[in-house]
Amino acid sequence: MPWYLRNGSLTRLCATARIKYSINVQLMTKGALSLLLPPLSPPQFLSLSSRRLPLLHPPPPLPATYILKAASRRLFSATRVQTVSTMAADEEVVGTVKDQLAKLFEESLRVTVPDQTDTDPLIAACNPRFGDYQCNNAMSLWTKIKGTGSAFTGPQPVGQAIMTNLPQSEMIESCSIAGPGFVNVKLSRQWIAKSIQKMLIKGIETWSPKLRVKRAVVDFSSPNIAKEMHVGHLRSTIIGDTLARMLEFSNVEVLRRNHVGDWGTQFGMLIEFLFEKFPNMEVVSDQAIGDLEAFYKASKQRFDSDPGFKERAQQAVVSLQGGQEKYRKAWSQICEISRKGYEKVYQRLGIVLEEKGESFYNPYIPGVLEELAKQGLIEESEGARVIFIEGKKYPFIVVKSDGGFNYASTDLTALWYRLNEEKAEWMIYVTDVGQREHFEMLFTAAKRAGWLPPGDNSYPKANHVGFGLVLGEDGKRFRTRSTEVVKLVDLLDEAKSRCKAALVERGKAEEWTEEELEQTAEAVGYGAVKYADLKNNRLTNYTFNFDQMLNDQGNTAVYLLYAHARICSIIRKSGKDVEELKKTGALVLEHPNERALGLHLLQFAEIVEEACTNLLPNVLCEYLYNLSGHFTTFYTNCQVVGSEQETSRLLLCEATAEVMRKCFYLLGIRPVYKI
């Protein structure tokens, strides 16, 4: 059965209210360029653990072919390397380059300083003038052993000993000492070539890093019911999706959670307004209601201006929370109409989510708060029930003075559920930086309760992935001319429209079908919007500019799609069967530009690992852009088709294309294949 059509049902016993209920699970620019676009592959994990609300359907696959129109940052700081295999099951152990070097230096450290058993290898990429990588343990070791009667006289002799005691390995061509004992390593050309060729044969999944965590929750997008998704949701949605994809590639089971705002006092207002407009609930539909956001504003205006309506709306909340069928049905209809709108956006962006909104956790809240109260964490303050957090001016309110629950009580309960019911080891919350303090207080409360360990580097753990604002050309929050928040669907329409206009301007309307024009404009437009966001450090604000993001020069999706398509064109023009070359050909990296490209390819796994560990998608974007630059340099200086090294260089082209495709997938962008 296809992954997106699985159905099932399960029954859960609510531990707090002791209410048995059934949860139905339903998975629901410039220049001319011709491109071949495959559909984005679905995630392989897609956990079907308990969920209450429908999972959004993935977008339908695109037709096979479309025609499209179509610096540098490196982390040099040393990191503690976990010497863990990164190979998929039943495959030969590979690991990142750092992992493999760490194993060698681990052996050397045991011989060099046998008494320092808690010393982990510190491996980092180094300045290319000195080598490819370096081991940076000498200084810290000298600090520990100085004055203990050691035979070493300084950090450089320690580094020299570490280098001398390295076991022989085919991966190392040479070593040297620099400064206060840094051990520089130059990798063997033959070993780099062999590693790349092995990836071509066994697949790029053999380069996937393996993190220490097995299951993670990524909480992202999370729009509010009865309100349209706006440009602010764009960042959470695509950052969260990319983090989920990178974690999945790293062999982590990811529970993609859409924590929608589908519960609360505002529903009394919406339901009562619905009853007034549609006395006969049988005729209520999304067509009848029309613009749901306008419906919300009208109901809010009525709530603020009519005391009688306000009183009825407040009573409707009580009826809804009491489970009265009429109110539950109205609530369900409002949620479903909203969900249809979200689903259209997710389909456009190729996003897959499991929806577990605030209503799902509501029955668990009393039990969770009771547990915290028994631990003495909850106190009374001005009629409310709160948790005092050291260093914070205001307490963490978990029950309002009127007895109602709030975001804090829901988020505490969701965290408890994810730890205890879903057995997640890493909870990742993707929201704007304005919610940072809320999550700091949430995580501190969880640590005080003993749910999370006291440190930040132990599992289970929780992280808030904050992001900055999307700004307009005026440097202010991106809004329409009427000062309204920009709706996400309007933004996507505009991106597609601009791409289509560029295609028509270049005469493609006469060459292609209308369907080809539509699908092509959509693929390029959405990819450009995604990449323009993801390439920025998520913590910073960025300016939304269609002209820049749709440019085919510079660090844009259009430029990178062009680069990949050109590589595929080179391979096709050779007339060679690249799959056969993988089996019979040999990769040789004799030219300096060949080696530089090969080394950059080999660093793909550690880049993904770095992006996952630091929760920074822009690290992967930068790697992809630099990869394109390395390839351009290689292709400029190394003839491929018709050269004596044609077979080897075609294999290097194919390896580059493989890695670029995986980068595109992780970023949620469809690759292009044909110029």
C-alpha cells in the first residue's frame, strides 16, 4: 500500500480524564534553460503513531518532463567527534571523514598519553595551505600533563608524538606539525577517489551521518485555525521541513508535528457566529462561509461590540468543552475548512505533516499538572497557578486566574506526551525568536520536574529553533500596501506568476503546453522562495525580494538548478552509459581541481551532521553553493568529453550530480536534469 494511503484506527485511554475515545488515523529570471523535473520523494520513515487529526496528503507527482527558464563559509573550529559508524544497516562501515580520522587518532592518543583515558580526538578541517584536516589535542593535553612528571616539554612535542603514533592507514597521504602541536593531515588522492566511487556504486545513503538520537519530534508550521497562513508561517514551515529531512537522512525517525491552534476561547466566538449565520447547520460548507479569515474578523468585531453576543460566545466555550454534540460538530466543521486551506499550501511546498493540535493534548492536561503539583512545582499566585522560574521576572502561568488552561499548560503537556508516550529523545520547536523566553521557561520547568536532564548536551533534550522576521524593501515587517500581513498563498502565486511571465517573454508559450508552463513556473518559483529563505542564518531577519531570488546568477536556487542541469547535459553528450561506467570505470584525481572537488564531495556527510547538530539549514545551502563553485572551476580547467580522462571525469561529474540532488531533496527543492 502506498505510504500516503495507509489507514488505520486505534483506541487510547485518556490517562487523566479516564475517557476512552477513538482516534481515527488517516494519512491523509534570465537565460533559457530546459529542465527535467522528477517528483520529490516522500520521506521513508513516516511514523504512523497515534494521531487524532488527518495527515495532509503529499503533492501528486509531477509529469516526467518540463522545460524551465532558467561565499564561502567553513567551520574550522574543532569538535569532539563521536567515533560512530554512519553506514546504513548491513553496509560496510564508513562514517564521515572526521569519524574515520578520529578512530586513527584515538588509537594514537591511547599510546601517547595512556593515563588520559577521557580524551576524545578533536578533529577539524584546516586551512588548505597546511592540509585537509588537523588534530587539535596537543594544547589541551599539555595543560593536563604539565607538571606531572611527564617526559614531554611542551605542546609541540605532544603533537609530534601523536603524529608519530598514528597507525598506518590508506586514507592518509602525509602529516605535518604546525604551531603549538597541531597535527595537519593530507588525505590520499587514491583514498578520496575510492571513497567516491564506492558511494556511486552503493548509493549516497552510505554517506548519511548517524546521530546519537534515534527518534525526534520536529514541531513546525503550526498555524491557527480560522486564520490563513501568512508569510510568517513560511519560515517555520520550510525550516522545519528541511530539519526533518536532514534528520531522516541521518537515520533518525522523525515525528513531524503540526501543533495547530485548534482549541481555546476563540472557538466560542466562532461557533456562535456560525450559528447566527447558518441556523441550518446542514448547509454549512467552505463555499458558504467563504473567506474564513474574514469570517474570523467579523465574529471578533461582533464579540467586541455586542455584550449579548459575547455572553453567548462564552457559554458556547463551556458547551464545547463539555462535549455537547452540536458544538463539537460546529468546531469540527470550522477546523476542517481551515485544514483544507492549509493542505493546499502544503501540497504546493511538498510538505508532509502529522497534525496533533492543542485539542489532542487537552484531556491530558489535568493529570500532567497534578503530577507537577505533587512535586511542589506549582504554586498559587494572584489567583493563578504558576511555576516560578529562577532569573525570570514573571512566573510561568499554567492555569489562568479564571481556571482556564493556556499555551503553557498545553505545551507542558505536549512535551510530557512526546517524552512518555512517543518516546522521543529530541524535541525541536520551530517558531519565531519572539517566543524564545516562553520555551526557555518551558524547558526549565521540564528540567525541574525531572523530565529532562539538567545539561543541554544530554538526551532527551529540547531545543527552540528560533528565526527572524521576513522584511519588505522598506526594512519593516513584510506586509501588503494596505498594511495587512502577506498571505502565504498570495506570495506563492506571485512567485509562480513571475516565473511564468519570464517563460512567456522568451517565447516558450509557443513551444510548450499550458500544463508545462504552469508546472514549470510553479517548480522554479517555489524552489526559489524556499532557497532564498534557507540560505540565510535563521536567527537573522531577511529581506524578501523576488528579483533577487529569481536571478539566475549568484547564490540562488535558479543558479544551482542550472549548474546541476549542466552536469547532466555533459554526461548525456558523452553518449556513455554512466551506470555501466560506475561498474567498469576507475576514478582518478590527478589534477588539483579534481582533488579539490573530490574532497568537497567527501565532506557532504559531516556538513549534514553539522547542520543537524546546530539546527542550521544555511550550512547545507552554503555547502551546495560552494560545491557548484568547485565544479565550475574543475570543468573550466579539466576537459571532460573527448579527453583521455573522460571516464574518470564523467564519474566525478556523476558524483557531483548525486550530491547536488541529495542537497536539493534535503532542502525540499526539485532538481532539474536537462539543459
